[in-house]
Amino acid sequence: MRIRNSIFGLSRRALLAPALFALLATSALTIGPFAAEAATLKVGVREDALTIDPIASSDNASIWAELQIYDQLVRPSKDGTKLEPGIAESWTVSPDGKEYQFKLRSDAKFSDGTPVTAKDVEFSLKRAAGEKSEWGRFFRPITSYDVVDDHTIVMKLEKPFTPIINNLAMFSASILPAKLVEAQGEAFFEKPIGSGPFSLSSWARGQKMELAKNPHYWEKGKPAIDGATLEIVPEDNSRVLKLKAGELDAIIEVPFNQAAALKSDASVKVGLAPVFRIDMVQINTTKKPFDDVRVRQAMNYAIDKEALVKGVFHGDAVAATTSIPVMAYHNEELKPYPLDLDKAKALLKEAGLDSGFKTSMLVRGGDVTSRQIGSAIQASLRAIGIEVELQTIEGSSQFSTTKAGNFELSLSYATSDTIDPDQLVGFTMVNPERANAFHSQWKDDRVNELYALERSTNEGEERGKMFKEIEARVHEGAPFIFLFMPKSAYAMRANVEGFEVLPTANYSLKDVVIK
């Protein structure tokens, strides 16, 4: 906490002119003997949130902001290996996997001071499972709720649904104050109330989002800062310059070509977080010639992923085999598509495209790393006769554009909000599902069948075999150009401690201290 000038310690015997003494006395009433400058963290982010409604969010900017404002029953641990208590201080699961009982913290409160109750939990999860929810299928396996008392709730399922506990750790399972949402409707999300570490003070869309400390947050002594400002700075270089100039206290998504230089700046600290993230090129398989698996495989063989890992990420990434990162039940037998131009050309020839073709690829504007990768992919595909026009697009528009099918290729990425592979399997591999194989529209009936089976199979070797087969089929079907799994680079001023990016790729602010 940074201290302002204080009159604490002035001797009563001090010889002061009456007017000066009166002035100091008045000041004391105004600022108090221990008054301190509000410690507000200024964070530079690339994109603004599209919404603060947890059930209407798919973009990371919205999700990461919501995780500052709302809390969930459970949450992933900092190392991404297990789940730990959130609003629920404990929980039990019946032997048949069909009944979950959660005991809520007695000191969990919303930022307006009202207690979080089991009725709020019931309301929020029913809403998350509703028809208006983009994440409804994640919560509909819960068929009934029994509010035992204000701090105890029992949820029942008709049949076991293994991912449910992980799904309850997702942002879309955020607990909202039932009475306020019912009274205000959609207007609630203009200035929402949550039980997370911060509340939303103001939001100048496209510019900044201001957060205030939740004085009723259940984790004692947190947050340590009085608030945070999420400043929207789309250009990577601008975020770095603002950090170095002291205009920002922390930034996320640092370009890898600048991370090394920042490390030599004594006024800045750089972090590299291993995250559940996968970078890939989305392929619209509904458009010719991408409906031909040989064309998709050819493009995978044409990309030198290892060279990109070394040249762009300075070794801080790993070549990918499928559209999900290395996490639980990963198929270690699969290997990334190797660079093989002869194989790529042969596949195009088999597809009747030995003379090549022209296409286009969406690339996020203001993203230095994406620009580098896009140019490298353009050059690599040219080597097998595919001419790619790079089309710059705002990051906030890319998701909606690909979802609408208005693309041929799109350089993008996906992150997991849970520590279970089920979410990204459903998001990037299954069709029909909410993203229809991450907008590629690729479909494999066996993958869909395995997806349903793994969700009703207990944790263990049998479920692991299903995930491994899913990965193998996606690797073969190549609905994407599988690129790499990069670490997440972030940076902060030297006087900032506790700012970090978690394995689920979201940043954490509740532990931040400004010295």
C-alpha cells in the first residue's frame, strides 16, 4: 500500500500558527491519520469483453473478466492438477455417482454484502442449463436440486456424468444473486454483483473496465489491492511500450520476440506459464477443396512446426498432434505431422490439385506472434502450390466470423477452462455440439459416440482409452492444421507481485500486491 503524506505523529506541543493548525486539523478530518493512495492495478489486455453474462460467453476476454467478478462452487488448483474448494468448502459424491452434496461457506457473500445461499446456487445452475445458455449441455445432466438449508444443496443426476464436477468449476457455472437477476433481468449484467474478489465499477466498452475490491470476499486478506483497471490495448507493441513507460502495471499475451528483451529491463518482470492452450488453423471443411481429407493432411505435412517453435517461440512451445493440449489421458503414441513436402505434394496430386489452388486465411490484427506465424504458414503452403491471402481481422470479431462460416482458413487457438479434456473435446472435435468442431464443421460419428461414452465412464483406464481413440481419429481426419502448444508470456512492473497466468490461461488478480 502506498502512503500519502500524513500528520500522524505531530506533537501536541508543536508550535503552530493558529491558521496553520486549523488547516492541518481540517485535513486530518478529510484524509485521516493513515490515509493511503488507492492501490489500483492497471492491466493491459488485448481485447474487450463482449459480455459479462457467464452463460452467454465464449470469448476469452469475457471469460477472464468474469472470473474476477464471480465465483464458482469449485475451482482448478493453481497447478492445474486437481479441483479445490471455491464457494463450496466441501462436497461428497454418492458411490453410484448420481448424487452430489455441497456445503457452502458460511462467510461467502456477494459484493453488496448479502450472503451466498443454496437458493442462489440452484438458480444459477438452472439458468446455466437453460435454453438461453450457450453452455446448457454442460449442466443439464443435473435433473434435480434439493436445498437442504441456506448452506447445503444436493444435486441429483439420472445417470453418472463424469465431467460434471469439472464443469461446475467453469465460469459458466458462476453463482449469481437470484433475487437481483430475477428482478433486473438482462440489466443486471450492466453492473453485476458477484461473490468473486472484485466487482464491476464501470465499463467504457472498447476502452477499459474498472474493477473494485469486493470487501466481503471470503478469502481473508484478499484482494490486497483496492481495484484493477483492465485497459484495452489491441496492439502488442503498444502494450509493451506502456508497460515499460509505467503506464501499465501488468500485461498479458506478450509477443515472444519481445519477451527476451523485457527480461533485461530491471524495471520489469516476465513470466512464462504452461497453459492448456492449443494453436491451430481452423479449416472450413464445408468448402472445397477442404472437404477432402487429403488436402487437409497435405497442409499439415507442409508446415515445419519445429522451426516455428524455435524461431517464433524461442523453444517455449511444443508441436501439437491434435486440437487439444497435453492434459489428462493424452495419447502419447501420436506424433505431430512431420515436415514432408513430397508427401504433401503427393496427397494434393491424388486429390486432383497437383497444380495447387488459392485460398485465404484470417489472422488477428495487432497480434505480432500471429502475424509471424501467418506469414510462415503462407510461405510454407506456397511451397506445395497453395497461395494464401492473409486477411487481418479484429480478435473480438474472429470467433463470430468463423462461427458464421465466413472463412476458409483461420489462424486461431483454444484454451481449456477445466482440467478435464472433455470440454475441449466437445469444443474442437464433436459435431453437432456447441461449436461444431470449433467451426470446422468436421464430423466423425465414432468421435461423437466416444464422446458420449466417456462422459458416463468413471475416471480410469477405460475412460482414458476413449480419449486416446478420439485423439487418434481427429489426428487422422485433420480438421485443422495442428500447430503447437505455447506457453503464455506475461509481464509486470518490478513493484508488482502475485500477478500470474494460470494453467487454464486466465490471469489472476486476487493475490496481487503493489509495493
